[in-house]
Amino acid sequence: MPVDPDPANTPPCHDVLIVGGGLVGASLAIALDRLGLDVGLIEAAPPGSLPAVFDERNLSFAEATVNALTALGVMQKLHAPTGAIRRIHISRCGDFGRAVLEAHDHGREAFGQVVIARDFGDALEARLAELPKLMRYRPVRFVGLESGLADAASINGYRAVRVSDDAGERVLHTRLLVAADGTRSQVRDALGIESDSHDYGQTLFVSRLRTERAPDGTAYERLGEHGPTALLPRGDRHFGLVHGVASSEAEAVAALDEPDFLQRVQEVFGWRVGRFLSCGRPSTYPAIRTVARRLTAPRAVLVGNAAQTVHPVGAQGFNLGLRDALTLAELIEAARTTDPAADCGAAELLAAHVERRQVDREQTLAFSHGLARLTANDLPWLGPLRSLGLFALDRLPSAQAAIVGGALGYRGHVPTLCRAGAERSMT
């Protein structure tokens, strides 16, 4: 069992120090465990509690993500049944046509799986508890960099990181500092890395939805002027609902009682799964895109939402962030295989990470942003073009190739763990 360090003692210097114990940070810690490294994980949540990100949201895991998390021993820890995505149904309010993508047409049983975030958090925690070498600092928060060293490593090739807990502030040292602390990353700010944000003017309502017809493996993406209304097939005979509204209307929508909320969503979505019967109390999240202008600083790297937070349309966010983490772990493994004493924070390694992530990151960012902007734009002349696009996507294999590759999680350089167990990869 991993041991939570004694705050009164100064811990040893780490090879890798990860700030953030959420989806990506915890996954990275698990991926690094087999490399024999000294890894530290800074977590805001105390033992016995999960970070707030592990709530009732529904996560859509691409095939590549399922492969990797299975290889890391995480999928096996899930308790709730997952929901297979066997087809994707895409349409838009006010436009003609629709597109249906079938997994079996592309040699797959499923494009991916729907997982409840809280269950995933429990599975990650169970897997982390099996890592005896991992040093977990919890509850601890990142304060800053020692002496304001944003653009230079500290003495002797280490970063000096200031953290705080109930006992006060102290300093930790690491060869490589990993920012996995989310969209409002304090580490990114301390490193002096600027970011660009775009507010889509949308608020997303997320809930569990019971319908007249149980899920049959179809994930529905109903696009509209104020964002998507998506139904994801869960494994418990419910759908995971994501309903986008204009941010100016969010307060009024949040005040609706359950029957009125169901009626609103039914009017937007239609009757493809029959009558909407009940839903849990929705949670709300703003749709804001945040993209770091660079991914690295000396002995530091950004992963997950700290590197980029994308619009949830197309369900790309966590899948992209996990590939950030797995690419970093793969490069460190390759370096340590050649030289067991290789420096995890070497400039050459971080440059290679940026290069490997470029195609996947740029294409996924462009896809998510473009889809969110195009489908929400209500200019009259765009309607016929979108309808033609849906027609082509539904009938032309060549039009489906790029969409399907992204849905499966195969863009650019694909980490080896993402290909584990797959019959073949796609590019």
C-alpha cells in the first residue's frame, strides 16, 4: 500500500512530480509505476475522498482509451457496467438529413465505452492503492515555484516546488514537474505559460436520463444553435444526457422542475428513443475552450486540461488528455530503457513530447472547435451546406474515415498502450 508522507519530514527528490490527482494525473502515475521511477502525486482531496471531477458525469472512452486503461489495469476495477457505443447518430435541429456511423462497418464491435466518472474515480483510486512506490501528498495544494523560478530549473537539475498543507508550506524537488491540475492550472500560471480562451456562450446540463426505450448502443449527437444535446448509452439501461443551452438562459433552465426540463429536452431532441420519463438533478458546466500557447517549460510539461480544454462536442477531452500522459510515459520509458539513469526532465525529451503530440493535438483542437462553431451558427446559408455534409458523411466511406479515426482515438502518433489489444490501428 502507498504511504502518505509525514509532513514533518522532507521527502526525497522525485524523478517526476505530478500536480493533480484527477483523471489524467492519476492515469499518468499508474503508467509511470512500472518504470521504477520515484514519482510523487500532489492531490487536493484527502484520503477517502475523490476529486470533484469524479462526479455523475458520463465519460465517453474511445477505443484507444479503453485499450490503454485495460493495459494499465484500470478498466478491470470498474464496478458499474459500461455502455458500448456501437453506432453514432448525428443530426442538427433545423437541418435536413442525418448521419449514422456503424462500428461494424469499420471492423469494430464498438467505437468505445461510456463510463460513469465517479466509478472511474473509484477504479483509479483502487489501482493507485496497488502502487507501493508512489508517494502521495494529500491533501496538499500547489503554492508556486521556489524563488519564482518560472523559466529556469533550480540548482542541480531539479525544480523546486512549493506546496502547502495543514502543517504549513514546504519545498519539494523534482527532475520533471507535470501540470495535470486542470483548466485553471496554477502550475501553468506559475510557469509563465499564457493561454487563449474562447467562451462559446453555452452552458451544459448533465444528468442521467431514463427513456421509454432502453439504450441499444447508439450514441446520439443532436446539434443546435446553443450547443449539443447528446444521449450516451450507459450500461445501466439509462442514457447519459448532455444538453446545451445559451448561457443567458441557463439560470431559467436550472430553475425548471423535472417535468418541464424533460419537456424542453424532448422538444430539442425528438422521439428517437421514445418519451423521456425521468432524470436526475442536472449539474451545469460552462463551455469554454482554453488552449496553452506552449506545452513545456524547463523541466516542466502540461498535460490534459492544463494543456488544452476543448468543447465537449465529439467527446474528445479526456481521450486527448490521456494520450498526452501516455506519450510522456512512453518517451520516459524509451529513455530509461537506453539509459537507466536518464533524466526525465531533459530538454530533448520534452521537445520530443511536443513533436509527438503536435498532429493529434492540432487536429483534435481544430475538429472540436470547428464542429462547435459550425453547428451552432444559425446563418441561413449554412443550413444547406450542413445538410449536404451530413448526407456525405452518411453515405461516403471516405468522408467517414477522419471522423471514425478520431472517434476511435487514433490521430497522429498513437501511444503503444492505446494500440494494446486492438486488432489494428487507424491513422
